[in-house]
Amino acid sequence: MSTSTPPDTLSRRVLRYAHAQGTGRSQFPTPAQVAEASGPLPDGAAGAPGAALPYGTTELLERAAFPAGRVTGADRPQERALLAAFGLQRAELTNPYFEHRALPSVRSLFPVHAFLTGEGPARVLDVHRHALTELPGTARDTARRVLLAGRYTRLPAFYGPLRGTLTELELGISLRALAVGLELFGVRGRLTLPASGGSLGELGLADGEWSWPLTIDLAEPAEPAGSGAEPPETEGARVGDQLRAAALPDPSLDEILAVNRTQAALGTTAPAPLTPAIPQGAAARDLSWAEALWERGSGRMPRGLTGMAGRLRQVSRGSLAGAAAWAAVPPPGELLRRVAEHVNVTVAVQATDGFEDGVHRLTGGRLLPHRPGPGALAALERDYGYHLAPGNGCDVRHASAVWFCSVRQHELVDELGPGAWTLAQYVAGWITQGLCLNAAAHGLYARPARAFDGLAVQRPLGLAPDETVLLSVISGTPRFNGLPLDLRL
């Protein structure tokens, strides 16, 4: 996409894209498109040589108390940090989306991949082989970096333009997960936001289906990605471009890519230290980091049914205060923090010690009453897209809290430019992963969702008429435990 496009044209395109997924999504219906999702690894990586990752990371994390404990003196700490962030945790054999990691993902598809450079060809984290798999044909790079890139085509095509938002939300979730993993193992990182797609060529990724990567330097900052000569096209990129050329036209994917590339208008930003991603505070229970990561879940149903079921119970004050502390941790870098100032965090609460039932707003790191009164969660269930049915569970009314990240997109784009819409997804994802980890520490599930009717929830939540919900997180006590199979190594 040309960076010479007038800013007002870019802004209108981004705002229409945002409106069609939020308050106005019913006005812009997208025809269902049936297509196979991309595979779990980048093109060309399957069957490529791989270097085994270290074993015993779980045992090290078992010695670190949640949340203040850290692992010191571990061998290969950078790779162990990757495992803590993205490694397999368990398979839930009665769950239709059975693969679970320390972070949530749409239908357990995990469209975001972690790439590592610095020792020979670029490598991708392959959790199923417990290895770092080489990307054939990529150039050797001496800079030790982790790059996080999302593959839009990993999600089914019937999601339409929502594939863009969901993938970029997961990029924010993945960034928080990686920051936590690096902090646990004492590894310092510096984040660079994407201003171009140069790194896609370095990794051999097809420009037509991947997001621009987030770059985390693990050593001295290297020369900014994309400077100098263009990297050579690799076999993986050629295969991906050929497959896309042979597929049916996908206007929604073209729109997704155009909106993601508006980050170029933000300009190049200086690398920002990954500031502490873990808030200070005591855990609700005596548990380790290994247990907290293991227990992270999105709610369950029995017998392979979809959705979630819970039971209403009185929960401790710490479960909500702890969640507020995790949500209040700012993302790294000045630009993301400026975007975060526009992201409102609202929570509907019931049956929680020390908090009145009703809607609260996160302000200055504290939850303040916004719309007090009972019945908020029952009202929200009526506005949830996946209703209670013989084959699906829906138990919003029995949750302890439902969190919402929202933004006034016109104000955001007017002040910071069209690229800020994508950055707002990163911020919402960053907050969401914190809520998920806190919930696990308190024996609760935390289910990220984009299924609430954005227009309908404005009234019960007290949102502004032009405020769009980026992401919600439903948190409560699970009714079913399922049958887990431990996959940790």
C-alpha cells in the first residue's frame, strides 16, 4: 500500500472498517466464504530441520511462586521464556477445541507465530515438535530477535474482515504472554512497532496473508527492519503467493491487509523496553507459576458441546482487585501508551466481596462505580451472540465479572492517525492476557469474546454512542472440569 495515500482517505477507510465490525456490523453483512484455513506452520516449514527445545521448563516454574516468583540461573532462558509464553499446556479431551496453551486463541487455531533469529536461518516456534524449526531459504541474521506475526488466513474465511481484528487482538495477547515469559526468566527485551513489512521477506512469509510483525530485540538493538536492500524472496513466500493467486478473490482479506498497513503512517518508533508486565501483589492461593499457566482456561462444557457453563458463587475481593491491577499495567512504549489512554476498561460485576453489583470503570488503576445496581450480567447475556441452546452453553448471567475494552474510534483516529486502530487491538489484547492469568490464579475461567452486540451493550454499560467494544472477557467459576491430558515437557 502506498504511503502517499492522503491521511483523510486512510482515516475514512479505517473508520468504516471499525464501524462494520462494531456498532454497525449488522449494516454491512459479509457473505459467508467457505475455504480451508491455512496450516499450523508457515508454508515450507513443515518437515524442515528443527532444533529441540529444552525440557524441564515446567519444573523450573513450579519453584517460582505466583506472581512474584522468578526463575534464576536457568539454562537457555530465552527459549524457556518462549515455552512459558506459548508452549502446550494440556489437551481437553471433551472440548471440541481441545488444545490449550497459556494464552487463549479463537477455536484454538493460534494464528500468531513466534519467530526467532540470531543463529543461522530464521526459525519458527513449533510447539507440536517441541522445537525451533528452520524456515528454508531465509538469510542468516546475527540479531537475536523474536518476531510475532499473525497469519490472517489461519482463521476460516467465513469470519470475513473480523479475521483482521481477531488476529491483531491475539498479537496483543501474544505480546503480553511473551513479556511475562521473558520477565519470569530474567530476559530483557525491546519492542519495535512495525512501520513496514520488511521483516516478512526476511522470514519468507507471503505479504498477502500475514500481518506486519512486532519485533522484540533480545540483545543490543539491531539495524531497523526494512532498511537497506530488500531481502530476497524465499520459497515459503513464493508458495504462499502462488496459493493466494490461485484462490478465489477475497475482498475482505484485501481490506484487512490495507488497514494493517496503515501502521506505516505512524512512522518509525524507537525500540521501547518491555516494561514489567506482571503487577505486584499477593496471589489468592498458594500456587506456582506452573499451576497458574496450567489452569488458564476459557470455560468448558461437557460431552464435546460448545460454549461455557458456570455457577454463580461469592468470590473474593482479590479476584477483582487483582484483575484491575493486571489491566492497569501499561503496554510498552510511548505510542502504545498514548493509544491505551483512549482504551476504556469497563466491568460488570456481581457477587464479589467489597464491590457493589453493577458496572464499574477502571480509572487510575482503581475500579470506580459507573452504573451501580443488580442485573447487569443477566442483561448482558441477552446481548451475547451465542445463545443457550441444546448444543451450546451460555452462562453470562452466572459469571462473576464481564470486562470490556472499548474505544471512541473517531477520537482515536483523529488524534493519532488511522494506524492507531490496529494499535488499539494490541492494547486490548495486552489487557486481556493479564485478565486471563489473574483469573487462573483465582480458580476462575476467563473467556475472551467478540460476540456481544456492540450497539446493544452501550446502554447497560454506560458507553458513549460512538464507543466501540474491542474485546470482552467473561470470567466466572467453571461448572465442568473436563478430562485434561498434560502436554507439558
